[in-house]
Amino acid sequence: MFTKTFVKLLITLVVICCCFNCYAEVRLPKLIRDSMVLQRDTPVKLWGWAKANERIRITFNNKMYSTNADINGRWKVVLPETKAGGPYNIIIAGTNTIKLKDILFGDVWICSGQSNMVHQMELHSVRYANDIATANYPQIRHFWIPPLTDLQQPHDDLPIGYWKTATPENILHFSAVAYFFAQQVYEKYKIPIGLINASVGGTPIEAWISEEGFNNFTDIQNIINKNKDTTYLNSLQTIPEAVNTFKPSQEDKGLTEKWYHNSYLPKNWHNISVPGYWEDQGIKDLDGIVWYRKTITIPPSFSQDLVKLFLGRIIDADQVYINGKLIGNTSYQYPQRRYSVPPGILHEGENNIVVRIQNNSGKGGFVPDKPYYLFSSKDTIDLKGDWQYKVGQVFTPQKQPGSGKPLPQNQPTALYNAMIAPIVSYSCKGFLWYQGEANTVHALEYERLMRALINDWRNKWQNPLAPFLYVQLPGYMDMNYLPSESQWAALRNAQLKTLSVSNTGMAITIDLGEWNDIHPDRKKEVGQRLALLAEKIVYGQQSIICSGPLYDTAIIEGNKIIISFKYSGSGLGTTDGEPLNYFSIAGTDKKFVWAKARIENNKIIVWSESVSDPLYVRYAWADNPDGANLCNKEGLPASPFTTEK
């Protein structure tokens, strides 16, 4: 019989051998795999891991390339410049052999930012239903990087990932902005397009910059060093149990009494209008759960095929029942509610719709100016108007244990380390960036941070002139009908000033926003405007007008200020054919008042009878400048601006 000591020793040796064999095999990063798109017309690096000093042989396009892994098992091979095309196979051989199939060479774009770059086609499936159904672009491919953080050091690989082709089956999970950008570029140039999407909602620009990128930011360097302290880092990542930001004062009566069930007889419910917030309709400062119900009549003619329920957007979470059956739920406020109604749920005559809404803070209820209806292929039933409500549960606010701690994903370098560092060896054409919402509180710092990001990524990819195309923030939040200060306007101005960095382009989207949705639905125009920039900056179409008017210079003449623009195209105009709107003017006191403005000789003259000695002009300077209408005759809107230094 074997002794216990011998058995333990044998098990240890087996484990060591297994580990050795695992690491001895040639291994590739998750990004280098079947169906990938490699960058055309430039040397391309392939890399991976193997046994120390192992010989690695790569066969590509009838040629062999070889190298040895270093003492740490790392290896790399550089393939020569290759023209756009494919598909190719690549064979990588060491102690094991890996065959990569269906490889294309084309243009690779790194797509990054926060939620508006995350937003996938499925979240806009109604507006873009035809685009989804007709997507047939096997040479447009998308690689999604899952959200990951690391505050201490850069990663060398991703945990998972796959290249997906643009077909109806896959495209629902493509970034909408990135897809429409790729579609327009591909349609024009027929070059394969690879999209690598590394984006995380609600994150600031600081999280996407490497430690080296903050060399001139002493305060941020101190934060980075602090985050490397393991004790402090654990305090950020360890959140105590029972972390609710509210304390229920009771159980939800709606669940215990089954208010959603068809057998329930409603008592003491009150009238309320949908859409709308309950705080605006007689319910004061309620955080908790409110139930809504409405009885609708389904006529005999109503088509029962492909029935969908649209409930706009709900703050914060919801569960939706029809005739006692749960048909859908959403746990957070931003997605528009678009639920499919299974066959057999609806019937001719009266039907009950019940919605359970949980709101944790701020105003709760149904967001205005969104679609609210039940529809099928032939019929539509409007759901706006009178509903009934009853409060199911009230929350008492309390301080969250550990509240005030910064989220790890919002810390400097956190997303760069885990999501960008693993891909910097992958050659690319350029960068697409849609971010800024999370930085509006500190808008004046944004220009400096954006320059740091651009320089940092260009350094990491060893391409000092890599094209960097980005989206200026659209309009958002309440309209303000008096000239006022605006953090969103200040951040847009920082984005505008960043255009002084060489080989950059900015897609102006001030006209594409929605006052009540930080995720506006019109993503196609955003992608197409980015593509216009690429056509000129990257693909050399010099004659194309790729932007709306951009502020250039201001000259004061008496009581008037004359503004000149770049990208005025074939002439300045207005989007609606009405007189120019949303210009304001100020003197030395910087007290802005609304101004008159007119187009003359492809310039704009601005004045006000109440300001005799003007010094400054602002245009579209507001969170949501509703009615700002300056554009060029190509139909592209002008960027908001201020003449202040």
C-alpha cells in the first residue's frame, strides 16, 4: 500500500505536470482568433505565450515566419503589410498547432467611451428594424470586450471575446453607433471593417487613460498611487451587506395582495395620467413602489400576431403584467420598455394592464415624450391618458453603509488597465470615441484630459497621428429659455477646442438629443457623421463637407460682433428655414442676453440694442438648446460655441 505521504507527493507531481503542459502549449490572446480583422497596409503583430524558449512557426499566405519564446514564455511575430482582402488562414505551431480561419485584412477601429457607445442595436430595434433585418455584411465584424477593472496594473489578455459578423443573428449585439459608422465606410470603399468595442456606461474619461498618460496630472497620480495600496483598494471593493439606499417601511402590499391578478378587485385606487411623474401629480417626494393599472378593450378586429407593448421609459424599475401574466421586466431606468406579448395573453373585450414601478430616488413614473401603445401588424391601441394608481410600499431614505466610496470602474487607469492594455499590440486604423456625460460636473478640465487620452493612446499604439474621431454631446435635460450657465455646454466647448489636436474630427450631434433621455434613439446619424469625418480625414476625400459650421474668429464692429466659421460648406443657413436662434451677447460684465443674428456674406452678425459695447457671443449655450438652428447648406448643424477665451 502507498503511504499518505507518497500519495500526496504523487498528486503534487501530477498537478505540476498538468500545469507545465498547460503553459507549454502555444496560447493566443482572446483577440487573435477565427474571423478576426487585421489592419491592412501595415506590419501586423501576432503574439502569445508558450514554453520558455519554445520555437514558434507561423504560416501565412504561403510563407513561414518563426521566432523563439523568451524565458518567460512570451513570443511575437510581425507579419508584413498586406492589402485589404481575404479570407486567409493562419497556422501557428509549437508543441501544439492552432489553425485560425476566415481572417480578413481591412481597417480596424477601436470604439470606446460610455453608454452611448455601448448601446447595442437591439435597444433601437424598432427604429432600425429594417437595418437589422437586412444586415448582410460578412466583412463587417465586431469584437465586444466585457466591462472589467483593475486599479493596480495593466492586463495582458482579456477573459473572453469573439469576432461576430454583421448578420441579422449577430447585429443585435453590435454597438449601434459603431455599426452605422462601419456600414457607411464599407458601402463606399468595400474594405473589411473590424470594430473592437471597449465601452462602459457611466464612466469618466480618467478611467480610460494609462498611468503614463497622467505624467502631468499630479493630483491624479496621487490617486493612482493610493489605489495601489491593497488595504485601501479592498475598502473600495468590499461593500457591506444590506447596502440598500432605502429602508422599506412595510412590505409591498401589491405583491402580498396580488394586485396584478385578474381575480383582484381594485379598491381605493386613484386617477393619474400616463406618461408623467407621480411627484408632479399629487404624490409628494415618494420613493417606493407604485402600482399602475389600466383596462383596455381589444376589438374583434385586433390582429393577434406579433403583438408588442411599448411603455416608453420608466424610472426606475418595472414589472409588467397583462391579464395576470408577467410579460416583461426591466431593472434599471434607461432602456425603453418594448415588450413582446406572447400568444394567448390578450383576448377580445376587456384586458387589464398592471405595471409595478420601483423608484429609489428623484421623480418616479413614466417619462414623457416616449411611445406608449399596444400594437400588432395591423392595429394600434394608444395607452396614454388616464390610468389608476395605488402605493404598494414606501421607502425611508437612509445612509448607505460605505456610501461615498468611489466606484472602482470610475478610478483613473481602471478601465485602461483591464480593457485597453490587452489590445494595444493589435494594429488599428484609428479610434472612435463617444463619452463626456460622466465628466460634465468638471467640464473645464475635460479638454486637458481629452488631449491626454489622445496622446496616451497614440503612444500606446505607437502611431503619433492615428485618427481620433469623437462625438460631441447632444442636447439633454430641461430646456432653459433664458441665457444661463451650463456644464453640458462647457463640456461641448472643451470638445470643440480639442479639434486643435492634429488628425482629430468631431461629429456634432446637438440636434440629435432628447431632453428626457441621456441615450437618444437616433444612433444612425451619429455613426454616419463619424463616417463623414473618416471619409475626409482618413480616406482622403478632400472635397467632402464632413462637419457643420465651427466657430473660427470674431470681430467687433461698433455694437455688433461678426462671426466667421470653418466648414460653412456651400453657405450658412438654418435647419428650419426660420431666422437664426439661440445667440446671446454680453459686454464686460458677461451678463448674456438674447441677441439678434443674421447671415451676411457667409458670416453671422450678432447684436442687441441692450448691449452697446459687446465683447462676447455664445451660441446654443445650454444643456438642451432647443431651437438652435444654425447649419450649413449641406444640412450639418453648427457646433455650440463661445467667443470667450
